[in-house]
Amino acid sequence: MRSPDFAPIEIHGQKQPFSPVAQVPDREIFETISCTGVRDVFAVEDMSISDDASYKPMENPKTGATHWVREQELRDREGGVYQVLFSYDLDNREVAIVREDNGYGPVTVARLNLRDRTHDGTPASTPPQFLKVEDAPVRSHFIGGTLWDYSNAQVDKQPPGRKSIEISRASSDPSKVIFDSLRNKEHKMTVGAHELSDFIDDPFAALPLEDPTPEKLEHWYRLWWQVANRGLRGKWIAYPGQVSERGFKNFSAHVLNNLTQVLGEREYSHISSVPTWLYVWRMNLNGSGFSADDPKHHQEALAFWERLRRVEIPVFDNGHAGERIRVNQLSDKDPIISWLGVLPFALQLDPDIKPKVAMQKNHQEAFDEVMDSVKKYLILPDREVVTYPLAPDRNLWHSKPITKENG
């Protein structure tokens, strides 16, 4: 059963307290994601939430650590069945709406995770799966909802005087799930719908970091080109990290507005974000109220962006690569820019690679042009590849103060 008072749990003789954010009630965290779009799609008013419901301890296979989870049924307005997953651990509080898909597995259509940053910059912030140490701290085994490494003392410690929450949120209209669209056109594709939709959701996870053979890298580039060449042909493509063609109406604004009260009442001072993708970096700084925590690290991101803007790409016309334009001629919101921003992470595994990715000669030539231009502007004379400055052991932090004015 879930402890009603969240008294510290005793682990191997040590008492480990739950963070204040872990104790946010189920209904309160669910209301935080119940924006206009969610209420339009789901019969939220028919969902009865009880904070006395039973939670079960589970080990998260992605982290090697325990969190407590319970699920509850939610129906859309056409009678379709979804699951709401509530979870918490010593540092995290999360709610997610999940759809089961025959033959594919669960698709998360809405998600909000709140993570207390108190232990950032120490091994106690990070689950065993991500720590490069033989003996993980005791509490590391009970933060199953933490999906990244936050143990770097140089970049992950909060600025003095702050009490921050990292937020991670996603919104995906279930009627526009990318996998559904890919499955309908799979007969025209050179890769499978399952694999490509997983790749779009997380192209970093597909990188063969431990064994970057030419064959494995070429397969990664083939997946990348399957997405990028559509963008070059003027067709709609998703941003990296998307599972749906559009999100829920008013989702982000609703979440941030509600968090002002939810977190303020628990005496948190700042909301933090690690902008994994280049488009999130821009969104944070252009209208969402975030600013960079580390000016030097911010300048590295700007320098990468300026190099990327000089890259030349071909634009297809009637199936053939036509004029060449620079990235700085595109709209800042064009998803192809973010996909180009992903490319150097693969390139640094083998800067001299010349992969074959396309059956059609003109498509291969267009890919080669893109690669040559990326290499020209993002590989330094010493063969170092310039990448967007974020890595598992070096996080890029944005934060905003929690005030009534910026909710």
C-alpha cells in the first residue's frame, strides 16, 4: 500500500525520505495534465481518482531501480480504453496516459514527470543503470523513475540557493500517432514501421555506441535518411522525440500554469529543463521563460547552432535534387534543422564514413551532399566533430523561477 504520510523508508538501516514532489496527490498531478485537448479527447469527468489506491513496487528495467506504480482505466469519448499510470519514488512523481496497440506495444500519448534535483551532482541522483561506479548509493536503487545521469558535479549541481524541479513532458494526440501513419505506407518504405517510429521517438537510442561497426552505422544513417529525405522533398516530418503528428491543445501552457501552484506550495523555487533536442532548446529560450544556467555552456550551444546554419542542403523538385540552400534560409521551426542537429552524434563515431543509404542514384547523391556539407562545417582540423553540447555525462540546463507572473 502507498504510505499515507510518506514516512521515510528504511533501507539497509538507513532512513531515506521522500521528496515533497513525490507526495503530490494523484488527482493533483492528473489535473496538471488535464488541458483542453486532453478533456476534448478523454472522458476525464468520469474518472474517479482515489489516493488510497494500492501502489506496487516495481523495478524499472531501464534504470535498474525501484519505483511504485499503479494504473487506472480511462476511456476516450468514443469508448476506447486507455491506462493512466501513476508512479513515484524518492525523487520522482509521474503521470502518463498510455494506449495499447496491437502488435506494437504501449504508446504514451501524454506524460509529465517531476524530478527533485536536490541530489544532483552526486551519485545519489542517478540510478545504478547509468552510474559508472561499482557500488551505487543505497538511495540510487529507489529512484526508478530517473531516466538519465545527473551525477556530474561540474554541471549538474544547482546554483546556490535554489530548490529546483526538473520537468519532462510529452503530448501526443492518439488520432495522429506516427506509427499508425507509417504502418499504412510500410509497403513503400525501405525499413519497417516499428523500427522507424522507434527511431523517430529516440534516434540517440539507436546509435551503436558500444559497437560502431560500419554496417551498424550505415543502418542508422539509412533510418535517418528515411526521415530527412522526406523533409528535403517538402513533406511533413516529425521532430526527433515525437510519437504523434501533433500534441494536445494547450498542453504545455496548462502544465506550466498548474505547476506554478503545485510546486510553489511545496517551496520549490525553480523549474528546470534539459533540452535534449535543438528545437526544445529554442522553444525554452523563445517564449517559455527559461534561461541558461551556465553562460559558457550556452555559448557552446550558440556556436554549434551558428555552424549548423551554414550547412548546405539540396531541395528536391519533382523527385530530383534541385537548388542548394543553407540552413539559415529555412524557418527556425523546420524539423529538418533538428534532424541535422542529430547527425553529428553519429558522425563522431566515424568521421570518415561514406554510407550507402539509398537505392535511387539521385537520392544517394543528395545524401552525400548533405554529409559533405555537415563534415565541412562541423568537423574541425583535428578531426573533432562539433555536436550539440549535451551528452549523458554533460547535461545542458535551462531554468525559470517559479512565480505567479510566469506561470
